[in-house]
Amino acid sequence: MPYQPHPERLKKSWEFQRAYTKGRKYWDNYFVIYVCRTQLLQTRLGITVSKKVGKSVQRNRMKRLIREAFRELKPRLLPKHDIVVVGRKAACHLSAQHVEVSLRKLFNRASVLITENS
């Protein structure tokens, strides 16, 4: 079976550039997110972690934690958005729970998270 790209991930550089230029920017001490509205039915995730954060082991760990937090929050995310998460050096030693809490707060601030009250 031929390789199928993951439908919930941003892969192309133009997709990231569109989020950077047309999206809204939100940040905290650990992450910066760019949220861009799209016409697609699902919400897609793009992850950027630069070499400033650390060596490949730290960068890949951070990407895994971000993907896992996104997977946990996905059922409560509004559709039709592209989200790019940029990891900062301060997030290098966070636990999975802290990553999820931080991203939940940012997604809530970006108004892409459905809250329990509504």
C-alpha cells in the first residue's frame, strides 16, 4: 500500500508560512501557537522545534509530547483550523501533563477549544 500522508498534520512549508502570515499568534513561557482558519473539515497540527531548544533527543521528545497533548485535546477542538505549535527552550523539561495544560490554555485563549460550560 502506498504511503498516505497524515491528514491531521501540516507538512508543506507553504502551509506553515500561511499560518505564520495569516494566522493569529498566542504565546506563553513554553510555546508559541499560530492559529489560521481554513476550509478543510478537520483541525491540523504543525510542530516546529528549533535547534536552539536542544539536541535531537530533546527536540523529538518535545514533538512527541506536543502530538500527544494535541491527540488528547482534539475531540474538544473546533474544526477548520491549522495550528502551528512552536516549542521554546523552557518547555524542554516539561512533563506530558504540563504540556497539555499549557497548550489547553493557549487553545482556549485562541478560541479554538470548546469549553465544558458551553
